[in-house]
Amino acid sequence: MKEITFESALKDLEIIIKDLENGNIPLEEAITKYTDAMNLVKLCQEKLDNATSKVNKILGENGEINDFEIEEQEG
């Protein structure tokens, strides 16, 4: 099975939301779409968390991967 991208999941989620907001679908289909939406939200959150983790790592001068910390300047 092909892995779904963040962008594709977000697009699918937007379509489901529009369908649910429309309100012209049977209850059983609405429940299925809601469940699908929740799964897509979870997938998107996992992908965002993974991306955040990667962005927060940088290579140090010695080649080690270190946590990136932002130093706030007062002033």
C-alpha cells in the first residue's frame, strides 16, 4: 500500500469536512466520514510531529546531531 503524503491527507480531510458541513448525507455515511476524518487528523499530526522533530535537529560542527535551541535576545 502506498504511503499517503501530508498534503494528500490534508486535501482528503478538507473534502470530508465540506461533505460533513453540507449535511446532505445519510447518518451512517456521516459516521464513516467522521471516522475517516479522525484517522486523517491523526496521520497529519504524526507527520507534523515527525517533521518538527527533524527540523529541531541540526548538525553540529563535529558532525553530531544536536537538538536545535533558539536563543531569545532581550532587548
